[in-house]
Amino acid sequence: MMQRTITPAEPPPSKAVRRLVESMLADEPPDMAAFTALMEPAAVEARTKADAEQKALDWANLGRYEAANVALITSGVRPEVVFMGDSITEAWPMAQPDLFGDRHVCRGISGQTSPQMLVRFYPDVVALNPRAVHLLCGTNDIAGNTGPTTPERYQACVRSMTELASRHDIRVILGAIPPAARMGWRPGCDPKPWVAELNAWLRSLAGEQGHDFVDYHTALHDEHDAMRPGFSHDGVHPTRRGYAAMREALAAVL
């Protein structure tokens, strides 16, 4: 018989992690003390162990928003938009808390790839009965966070999520993958060709299926297809200025 109680949900980010994220959002250079604290050997070992355990027990992290989903469904509130994505989505409420709440619900999880999002798409999006879903993913697929992949595998996962949304009368807003000239956690990876190819496909899919498309790449990129100065400290994750540019691009759709 299947058990009805499983492992506890992943705990919220620690104070050290939140401190680092806040530092990455600021206009001024990041607080190196925040990096140092997280890079201590004991801290790295603890995070690595916890991450491995979590993935072994709940690969897609279905438990992360489980309690929040139950509370939202029980409240009877219907969200206008559920934001599904990775760390760029997860950090957005910290950058612009006024954008999120009962109307705009965040369901981003740092490090996730499109297959993980597909697994949790029903409980974290469809079950909430939103009017729309904002889907922003691809950076971690390119980095190979859950293993080597291909454009076709990414496309299959994204298409599956959009079709699931459409089947339940949920409007789809597809976000372009933001620019990235490098990925610090994947030395040697050149993401630019991937970003260009996948964004062209996302735009095509939006036109083919009648979805909205938000061109975050154009809003954030410089002449080298990297993040504009001031829009990111690590070349991948936006600062508050970067999120402001993203929100401006999104405003016409919302």
C-alpha cells in the first residue's frame, strides 16, 4: 500500500543563503563575506550532502511547495499568474515583493531543469487553477544540472507543460531564456549558442500555439549577448535593476 505521509518538505533557504541572494540583488558589488561563509568546507559538504539526500528522496522537489499549495487551495483564492521556474524566478519576490502575493504566486526552485518542472507542473501550477502560468526555464538545462541534455529533450518538456496548461484553460506566458556569457558553476560551458537556439524555438512555439512570449533576452543583453553592466553580478542572476527591466518587458503582457 502506498504511504500517505512522505519526507518533510525542503526547508526554506538559510539565513546565509538569503544574505547571499540579497547581496546579489544589490547595485553595489556583492558582499564577499556572504560568499566566504557559504564556501567554508564544512558548509559546502553539508549542502552537498543535503542536496544529494533531497534528490534521492524527492528528485523533482514536489515537497517544496506542498504545504503552501494546500493552504492556497483551501483559501479559495484563485491566482492570476503562477510563476514557474528556477532560481531566477525564485529570487524575483525578494527583488520585487510588491509583484507577488495572492495574485502572483512564485513556484521557482533554484537549480531546476525543465524535466523537474514538468514533474511538479500539475501540483504547483494546474492544481492552483490560475488564470495564467509564466514559464521561465532553460538556463539549468544548458548547464546540465540534471545531466547532459539535448534541445529536443528541453523542447519536449516545455511543450508538455504548455499543453498541460492549455488543456486546463490556463493561459501560457513563455519567457525567453536570459542572456549568459558564462556559467560559473559549469566552467568551459558556452551557453550563448544554446540560448539563441532555444529562444528562437520558444518564440516559434508561442506563435504556433497562440501563447504570449516575453523577450527577456533583448531586455537584458548587451552587444556581446551577455548581461548588461549592472544587470547581474555573476552573469546569470539578475540584480534588482535586471529584474526591473524584466518587469518592464512583462508589463505589456500582464
